[in-house]
Amino acid sequence: MTTQTMSPSNWKDSKRYLWILSATIPALMFVGWGLYAWTGSELGFWFGFVFLYVIIPILDFAIGTDQENPPENLVPVLEDDRYYRVLTYLFIPLQLVAFVWACWMVSSGQLGWVGLIGLTLSTGVLGGLGINTAHELGHKKEKLERWLSKLTLAQVAYGHFYVEHNKGHHKNVATPEDPASSKLGENFYQFLPRSVIGSLRSAWRIEKERLARLGKGPLTLENENIQAWLMTVVLWAGLVTAFGAMIIPFLVAQAIYGFSLLEVVNFLEHYGLLRQKEANGRYERCRPEHSWNSNNIVTNLFLYQLQRHSDHHANPTRRYQALRHFDEAPQLPSGYASMVLIAYVPPLWRAVMDRRVIEHYRGDFSKMNIYPPAREKYLAKYGSATMA
């Protein structure tokens, strides 16, 4: 972990007011509308999509990284500062307004195919990045924040993420048992259905077992999956009632694309990394070396420092403004926004990431989380001997 040399009494969060950017993501939708009004081109509705895949990677490259950590004795003060918490709350009403507006645009009949596709993708970006807000809120102890987490997931119909991520992924991360931890040799298109289906099954099992311990069945409103899914039912039903059945394909498409953004981030966060089993048969405790990290400033500002993923797994309730960089954590070659693009192209992903996994474990394949169908290919290509 990088040592903070500045005197704690003088330390200030240099990014304090830049964190507002994370709450302004819904505004991307209206920027696109403004571009359409200004230019008359429906390409304006693609702005959210272009912002994610083009503008953020360019800014990440241009602005660079930041390894600054807050002084540890100031973390309680930093976490108690409600300013940071309000920013996560602010995202939610803005998200709902932007989502309702998008449904209205679709129902208005004003848009051709170029505009409809662009608006669908940009709305999916809103929902996908909204999952990150839900992620930040869902780990907290306050009931309000947990309910807001479920509400934020309603747009993309992925409410079970609240259960599976907190009680499944964090328990099983970087092991073969975790559907949301990708394996060396597995590409994103193999990982996507495994993670989507596996996470859904895991979330249902977790709640079924929890309720069974209370002497109750899973078909109850006490089931947190059902609570979250009902929020989607209410939200979507209200929108269909208001704007007509013609928006149903739009709702489904933006949701699928939105949760696929979550899954591609899941794909790159733990690729090939494996917690080792101890003598008692249990996996070792999750440590910084079990998550891929990045300190690219711009992406971290828009994702509540999600890229400081090692500290998040070590301290799930720690708020985003206090997450730390660890020197021993493996580093991605660029920010998440760039790595997502690479993940979409399997040969490019393997060229960039496979050698990093192998070097991280010094060539010892027994320590890697390997995709079973690819194991023999990797052993044949690289050999099974441990690197010096």
C-alpha cells in the first residue's frame, strides 16, 4: 500500500468536488438530446454510448493515474462526511427522470432506427452504470441505502445482483465456485451466460437457504430477490401504462445491454486469479492480489473508485472516497472503460491479459483459476513448470 506522507492535519481530498461527476451520468442522456436538437442528427442519441467507449478511454489516457491514499486515521471522518453519501443518493432521481424521458422519446414516434438504437444503447449505459451506484449503496449497513440499491437495479431488471453480489460473490470471489469470477482462457462470450445464469441461481439459493433457517419458504415478500424484482415490475408496468406496449422491446433491450455492462466489468475484475486452498480445505482469505486494479482517475471518478477493487473486497462496507491503492495488487494496463473494449475482442484480450496472469503467478498454473476446456492448451503452450 502506498504510504501517505502528507500530514493528516493538512490532508484534503483533492477530488472532493470532482466526485460530482459520478452523480451526473444521467445527464449524458440529455446532452444527447441537446446534440440532436442542435444538429438535427439522430446520432446525438448515441452520445452516452460514445462517452463510455470513446471519451472516457481518451480522458483516462490523457489524464493518467492517481495512487494517493487518505491518511488512515482520517478515514472515519471521511466516511462520515455526508456530502459523499448525498452524491450517491442524487444519482437515483436523476436516473429515474432520464429513464422515463427515454421511454417517452421512444413512444413519441419521432425517432428513426438510428435514433432508436442510439437511445437504447445510451439508456443501457445509464442502467449499467446505475448498477455501480447500486453496488456502492448495497454494501452499506443503513437500511435506506440498501433499499435505494434495489431501486437503482429496477431499470435493468437485475435486482438479484443485490443478493448474489453481497452474499455470494464476496464469499466465493476468485474461486471456481464463483460464477462472477472469470477464468484464464475463458472469453467474455463464454463467461456471460455462465455468470448471468449462475448468479441468478446463486441468488435464489442464498435466499431460499436463509429463509429456510427462519422456517419459511422462498415465495415470500421477505425474499430480497422478490422485493427487488417487484420494483422492476412496478416500474416497467407504470411505464408501459403511461407510454404503451410499444416500449416493451426497448425496455427489454436496454436492460440486457445494461446488465451485460456489469458482467463485462465482472469479467475483467478477477480474470485468472485464484485464492488457494488451505490445509483445512477452505480457501484463503481474499487479499489484494486476488483482484485486478486500476488507478486511472477519470474512470474512478465516474465509478466511485470501483477500480480500487482489492480494498473493496477486503473492506466491503468502506465507502468509495476512502478506498485505497495497494502496491501488491495486480494492475490492469488501462482503466475499465478501455479494458471493456479489449474484452469484447477475445484474441486481443488474451494477448493483453494472459501473460499478465502467468507472470503474476510466475508460471505456476496450479495457482491460476483456469477455464477447464482450455487447461490442456495452456499447459501445452506454456509448459507446466513453475517460472523462476
